[in-house]
Amino acid sequence: MVNKLRTKRWSGWMVLSVALVSVLTLGACSQGVSKEEAARKDQEIVNLRSQVTDLQTQASTFQQDATYWKQLTALYEPVPMASMTDHRAFMLPSGAVLALHFDSMDLSKAQNLNWVALGVPGTFCKAEQARVEKQFGSGFTHFHDMENDVHGGKPGAKGVWFVHTAVRDFNSPMSGGNVKKGIDTNFMPTAAPAC
């Protein structure tokens, strides 16, 4: 009997609590918030949730790309050169250089990647340039003396022959004006001496 009485009291309190919460909720909704406004806010919430999902997907992609970049660059030695602050350059174990060439000498302000460059070890001689192009294909028109950090160099200087591949269409004085996507044979050509 006591248990039945407690259960009745408990049920009564529950009904009263539910009714009170319902009245307060309805009162809050009816004070100044129209159904249209509530529907608009609900739609905003749906839109924001969709944006959050999109951002989470993008962040996941960026994290994956960053992981790949770290894995790639961990294998190679960075090539820091004062004359190439607009580059991220890495030397492969073979001595070849892989470089990303951006649109600003201050990489923190770069907005675009302009060229991907491959540098093949060689000497600053016409015959050496011909050998590199015969072995790797045409477009190796720019020599960089890696020891002295200069474009071109003294006859017979050791360094790398670069081929620059534009990744987009843009304008650059380094190539004499308009650059089209693809191998850029106009990128700062260095006329090799006959050694």
C-alpha cells in the first residue's frame, strides 16, 4: 500500500513536471519568436552543420597531404640557398635536386606554385648540357652552380642542370613574360660555354 501511494505521488510529480516544462517551453517560444523565425534558425543550424562536415573533410585531406609531404621530404636533404628563397629545394641521394618554385621570394607570402624543377648533376659545359638533355629529355636550359650559389658559373663549374615545368599559366620576368603550363624552356636560360 505504501509503495502504491509512493508510486502515485511520483507519477503525479512526473506529470506535473512534464506539464510545467511544456508550459515554460511554449511560453518561451511564444514570446517574440515566430514559427517562421524558428524555421529560419533551424535551417541555419542545418547549413552550419553541413559546413562543419565539409570543413572536417577538408581538414582530413590536408592532414593526409601533410603526412605525405613529411614522408617525402624526410628522405631528402633540404638545399638552402640565399639566391633561391622562393624555392623549397631538396637533394635526392643521387645528387639530383627536386625544387618547388613559388611566386614570392618570401615563402610566407607565396600564394601559388609556379614551377616544379628537376636538377640533374653536371658541369657548366655545352657538351654536358647536351648529355643531360639526351639522357633526360629537352628543356634543361638553366644551370646553377650549387657550390657558389650562382646562375651559370665559370666554365666547368659543378652544379645542376634544371628543367622547369610550369604548373599553371602565369606571367614572369624570369621567363620573359607569359608562361604556359608545361616545360618552360625560357626560364632564365644560361648559355653554356664550350669547355
